[in-house]
Amino acid sequence: MNNRVSRTFAFFFQNYTKSTLIVIAFLILAGMAEAIGIAAFLPFLQIFIDGKTVIDHLPYAPVNQWMQTNHVVLTFAEIGSFIVVAITLKAIFLSSMMFKVSKVVSDIATDFRNRYIRSVLTTRWSFLVDHSLGKSLNAISTETYRASQTFVSCTRFISCLIQALVYMISTFVLSWKVSIGIIMVGMVTVSGLWLFVKISRNSGIKQTEATKEMLAQMGDVMQGIKTLRAMALENRFLKILFMHSEILRKAQFDQLFSSQSLRIFNEPLMVIAAIVGIYVAMTLDILGGTKLILMMVFFVRIMSGLNSAQSEYQNLAREESALWSLLKTLKEMESNTENTAVVSNHTDTLNLPLQSLSLRNVIFNHGTRRILDDVSLTFKRGELSVLIGESGSGKTTILDLICRFYTPSAGHIYTNERTLESLELKNWREMIGFVPQEVFLFNGSIAENIAMGRENISEEMINHAVKAAGLENFITSLPNGIHSHVGESGRMLSGGQRQRISIARAIVTRPQILLMDEPTSALDAETEKNLMFTFKSLAPDMIMVMASHNPAIQNDADQVFHLAGGKLSLLKSNTDA
């Protein structure tokens, strides 16, 4: 058995021990019921064909002796009824097993989805920025489903093996010599068809990788489709997507060809083996009469069970690549989960309101590149502080450090004379309002986009934020007011309207700190001027920090810091007035 497939069995047994044991117990009970039913076939056939009521074959001797002592006579109806009951019990046990399997499979898929979703929302920012949206969608939809289906293949594989084992034991009762021959035939048949299992496993690996890469590319294309089509670049990406699609086509062909070939070639091999077996048994006079008929029935069921087991193993070999791909991704993401624990002994409540936010001798390296070099500055409550500089100068890095997406390589950030590291991460971030450069809106109402799923946001709070963000006139002109829908990604709105909704979202909870990353970069001069007036009106209630590459912004700022080459210089301060 392939090592990865063996690990797949071990994974389910270790992580879903109780469920796996219950499934195996039902399979054993079903096998026992089938074995008891099979044991009745020989007397059944001898009564039907030979008219006997006494079975003198060795395994039936104790039963025969008991029957003679108690004057019990076997009848066609009694044995037939007994067989029906046994087979019915088998069906009940198998049905119970499949009910349990169905529940476990849905639970496994849900567990994987929930783990992945939780990981995406709690993974460190430095890890998440390198993670593809398309790969995330693939993991949540395709890989979680395929991974859960491996449990179905595992249980069906075990079920088929138990079935074959039950009939194999029955053949030993009739003739151990013939049983050895059947085992040899089974081994030869399985070995001869193993090539198709190998092809299926390789096709499964190719499908997993090709699907992951294609969806990653597709996710990027969908996010930038307007730009691509506007610049007639879609054909370049079509070639890339078609390449991944062709890999998928070949892998799916290999999968279908191998699975159908396994089924097709098994039948002639089984017929050839049956004919040879009958000839040998009759020539050597190993079996005769009803025993030969029953042995042939057992042989067909054994070979059918082995064929089904090999087919399920083939399915398992194909799907297990998705399981291990998903587990690898989950392990990487969960090992990079943000540490939300307080790392300081100071756990007292932070005094509010926040009066200042200071970077003191902060150094930050991104890999081998130094982004910030011994930076010290203070942002004060009631003031609008602006960071200006060229792209890549470190403006956004300072905002990310304040949000604790990253940790300084050296130095510390303080608020009210407490280091950020001494504060519980979730509580700290709840004090922050954030306005990104690229506004994202859900396909919902304005109110839903401002509330962002926060249950403690009332309509009164939303209306206050709308007014503070300068959206009041616009919203009153809409038929449904704040309950008007914004369309896919807010496409029904202008850039300025989307940005103001983003501001309302950031300030609706009246945060202690408002961080803004290039909030006016995509706006015209008039809209930018109006937004800056909005920011100034909000400044008295919070610490406001804006990153911008636009020097004109500094006219409205209380203090302006310039970043270049990792170094900081103060261009303007409210004390200069």
C-alpha cells in the first residue's frame, strides 16, 4: 500500500477515532451477518438439489449432531427464511454504516472549511499577503470536498475487503486447496491491474496542483478584469488559463481512462480465472455437486469484492492528494497565526482617551532591506498628522506597525506610555479606525457596509457616522436611504462616495485612532478638498494619521513628517504657527 495512502488511513483513525471505530464495528457486524447467511447456503442447496436433510460436512457436524439429538429436520422454507433474515441484517448494518459515514464526511468537510476560514482571519499579515485569493477559494470549495471524500473511499475500501474476507473464510470451510488457488488468482488479478491505480494517483496529484494554480490565476484576473479588457490584455491571460485547463483535461482523461479500464479488464480476467478453476476442480475431482456450485458463487463474490476494493483504493489514491495539500496549507497558516496573548505582566486597563502615540527609535527590516531606520515621532490627540514621501518610503509600514501587522525589528511604539506589545491585540485593534487606499465594499446596503457585521452598531450610530463623513446629502437623495445597495464592489457609486462610506465605517465606533492610507489618491481635487475638510472636523476626537504621497495635503495638516531612505524629518508642526 502506498505510504501516503497509509497515512491517510492513519489520519482519519487518529483524528476521528470514535467515528472510524463505529463504522468498522458496523462493517464487522455486516460481515458476520453475511457469513451466517453464507453458512446456510450449502444445506440450502443440498436440500434443493440433492434432497438431503442431513449435512455431513465437517464444519456442520456439531450442528448436525444437535439436530439429530433434538429431532430437528431442515426444510427449504426454514433455511431460506434464515438466509433472508441474515442478509437483511447485513443490509441494516451497512445502511447504518453509510448513515454514520455520511454524517462524518459532512462533519469533516465542515471542520476543514472552518479551520481554513479561521486561519485566513487570524494568520499573520506578513504570511497572508503572499497567499492567493484563488487558492483560498479552491481550498474552501474544491479541496475540502475532495478531502472529505477520502473518508468515504477509506470506509468503502475496508467494506469491500471485509466482504472478500468473509467469502474467503467460507471457501476455506469447503476446501482449503481451492481457497489457496483463489487467493493466488486474486493476487495476480490485482497486480495485473495495479498500473491503472498508479495512473489514477498521478492524475489526482496533477488535478490538485493544476486546479490550485488555475484558480489562483483566475482570482487575479477577476480582480483586474476591467483593466485587462480596457488595455486589450485578456488574450495574454487566456493563454495562461488555457494552459492550466489543458493540464486539467489531460489529468481528467487519465483519471477516467484508468478507472474505466480497471473495471473493463477485471471482468475478462475474472471469467478466465473462473473457467480455469472449474476445469481444475473437475479434473482433479476436488469438488463436486453443490459444493462446486457454491464455490463458484463464492469465487465470483470474492473477485467482485477485490475488484471493488481496488476501485475504491484507486479513488482514494486519486483524492488523497487534495487532503494532504489542504493539510499542508492549514499547517502553514496555523503555524503563522497571530499571537493575541499579552506578552507583558502589565494587564491593567489602558487609560482612555488616548492622548498620544509615539514611535521611539524604531527600526524595521523587511528581509534584508531596511525600511525604517531609527525613526522617532509622536502623534497627538486632536491633531491631523501626515506622513509624506515616495512610494516605498515606509509610510504604509508605519501604519502597519501601529496596527501590529508587523513588529519593529528594534525600538518600541508607545501609547499613553504603554508599549503596544503589552496590550491585548484584539482590544488594541478595536480602538483603531482604518481607511484603506483601495476601498472594498460588499454587495449589500450602505448601512451593512458601514456596520461591517458588528452587532453593537445601531442605526443611530450609522447616521452619526454618515453625517460626520459628509454623506448625508447623498444618502437622503437615495430612495432607500442608508439601506440602498451599493452593487458589486460598490460599482454603483463614485470613487468619492465609496471613500466616504469607508470613512464612515472607520469612525462609526468613534475610535481612539484613525489611520488613513492614501485616502485621496484616486479622487479629483474638489473631492479631495472636501474630504480633507471632513478629516479636520474629526480630528479633535481622536489621534489621526494619514499616509500620502501628495505634498498638497500638508497644507491642511497639523504636523507633517517626510520619509526618505528610511529616515524621518519633520517638515511642519502646529508649534510653527
